[in-house]
Amino acid sequence: MTALDRQVRTAAALALATALAGCATMEGGSAPSKSDPLEPWNRAMYAIHEPLDTNIVRPIAQAWVDYVPRPVQSAVHTFFGNIEDGFSALNGLMQGKWEKAGNDLGRITVNVFGLGLIDIATDAGIPKGDEDFGQTFGFWGVPQGPYLFVPLIGPTTVRDGTGLVIRYYLGPVTYVVNDVPLRNVLYFLGGLDLRAQALEASSMVDRAAIDRYTFIRRAYLQRREYLVHDGNPPKKEDDE
Amino acid sequence: MNRMLAIVRRALAVGACALLAAAPAFAQEAPDALVKRVSQEVLEIIKADPKVQAGDQARIREVIESKLIQHFDFLRMTALAMGRNWAKATPEQQKRLADEFRSLLVRTYSGALVQYRNQTIELKPMRAEATATDVTVRTEVVRPGQSPVQIDYGMAKGADGWKAYDVIVGGVSLVTNYRDEFNEQIRQGGVDALINALAARNKGGPGK
């Protein structure tokens, strides 16, 4: 065990202890949201994330959108989109959503003719399934579990986060691309594309939120509920 | 002279009757037809107006105030965002809350509106009884080269026709999304704290 290892472990243990202490103190004074029992911990993570995102990640993504030629942006988006369409098809199949899975497979097939870089499928009106592992868990009745905020990743939950970890382990960039510099470039572009897609949502939060953390949490949970139910979430009087 | 007056009076009476007849007809415009008509009007303006396209906030706000505002029920929206805390507010506080919330939503909307050019809005078939007084109008905003965005409107029928009380973008209700924030403000400092927070936000202060 190296010194650095030890330091990291100590820090992690400390952080965990802080989080638990935070939970304990919350019992008294405040009313934690039912969906966010780890709120003090999450807020600490958000405090780490926010300046990183505002000062580094978001400006880079904004520059990408503002200055890189559109065809290049859309080629990158389509390239990674094809991979996600594959995983969406897989998740559609695991939920018995044949039409969605069929669309996703159709999208991939059609986009082969665009060399995977031109999104012919979207122009042809074949909708994206947008299914993922978190939604598959949800479909089979797995509850969201506690809300989590992960620096640089953003809002998630125990259930959706588990889905993300599974998705991460399935690559395929990690396994297919052996050239390390190229692989890193792909990781970078993939992350950049993801962040660029969320820029509109970010400016919405800028304008609308009173407390960004809370606003993002509610929006994330609403959005996921909507996706799990394919746009028809059960109506409920959610008056926490 | 008398005859002249009689004609004028009759004309006025006919005019008034026509107005009275027209008013209920207008109020009875079906909710989905209303959404379609208003969306198209606004989209036309966005497409045609260079000031809106250049992002002129004053002009955008003018469009919203003149075309959209009257179709929303801000008191009900605020009540919905407040949840059970609504009952804790006095009528005076409720009015101030609704005013501040209205400003906040107009601001949010005016920022989003510029992004709507080159878009078309399609209505999805609505399943509702003819006698229904509370419906969801589902629309899909189609953007070239991008996945469509679902925008749904929760609408209720009142004395002066249908009004929207919720806007749900891609599954996220812009109204109930404030529930946690409002709860938190009220828990910390009561209803007045929320009014102050909203007012400060509307004066251009950043969110936390």
C-alpha cells in the first residue's frame, strides 16, 4: 500500500464518516427529502462539482458548440449515438419493447450508410429508443434508491448509477481501441459531446432555479420517472 | 333625428349581441385547438421577427406578455408549486407569490423562446371527454436533425375559457419542479422568506 493509497483511503473514510454524521444530524432540525437521504453528502459533492463544471467543463463544451464546425460536432455526436443506440436496443429487448428495439437496430443499420458519422436515421424520422440499464431496472420494479450527485458525472441515483457502472464496463471503446492516445481522445470527445448535449438544460437551470442543487435533483428524478414509463408516468399527488 | 338615433341604437344592439354570441364561442375553443393556435402564432412571430431572433429580451418579453400570458393561470400554478404550503399563505401573500412566480416563469420562458426557431409543433391526439374540465394537451416539438421534445400542457376550464396550469417539458413539470425549493425556503423562514427569495431572484440575482 503506497502512501498515496493510504491518503485516498483515509480521505474516503473521512468523507463517509462525514456523510453519516450529516445524516444523523439531519434527523433533528431539517426535513430531508425522502428521495435524498444523503443530502449533506450530495451537497458536498455538488460543491466540488459546481466550480469544476462552471469554470472548466462547461466553457470547453460551450466553445465546442460555438466554434467547431457543425458537421464535425454532429459526426462526433452520431458516432457515439450509434453505440448508445446499440445499448438502447439491448435494453429495449430486456423490457420486451420490441418496437423501440427495432427502431434502434434500424437506426444503426441505416446509419451504416452514413459511415456511422452522418445521422441519416434521425433525418429519416426513425426515433431513438433512449433506453438504458437504469430504465430496465426500473421497468422490472427496482426502485430508484437514494439520490446521488457525482462530481463531473452529475445527478443519478443508486439504481441509475448502477446502470451507468454496468454501461461503463461494457465499453466498447475500452476493448476495441488499443491505441492509448486515440482511446483517450475518444473518451474526451465522448464526454465533451455528453456535456454539450446538456448545455441547453444548464442555461435553463441558470434562468429558472432558486437553489440549483434542489432544482436539478427534482428535474432529474422527474425526467427518469418519465423515461421509465415511456412518457406516461402514473399521476400522483406528490406532496412531500 | 330620432330615426337616426333608433338606427344607431339598433346597430349597437346588434353589435352587442354579436359580441355576446362571439365571446362564449371563443371561450369554448377546445384546449388542444387553443394550444395549436397560440403556439403557431408565437412560432410565426419568432420566425418573422428579427429582434426576437437577435435575442432582444425586451421584445421577447413583449411577445410573451401579449400572446401567452393570458392563457396561463398563475394563481393555480403557484398553488401547485407550493403544494400543501399554499394553505399557510394569507391571500395577500398568495397574490405576491403568484406575481413573483409569474415574473420568474416569464423570464425562464423568454430565455427559452429564442431556441424555438426552425421548429414545428405537432399535436398528439387528445383523449378527453367533451365534458372534461381538466385535460393534458400533448405536443411534440420537432427540430430538424434532433430528437423531438415532448411538451405537455395541463389545462383546466374556468369561467373565462381554458387556461394552462402546468407545462411539462420532456417529463419535467416546470411547476412542480419548484416544490422542493419552495418547501425548503418556507421551512427555513416561512412564506415571507420564499417571497423575498423569489423577489431577489427576479431582480436579477443569481440562484444559489
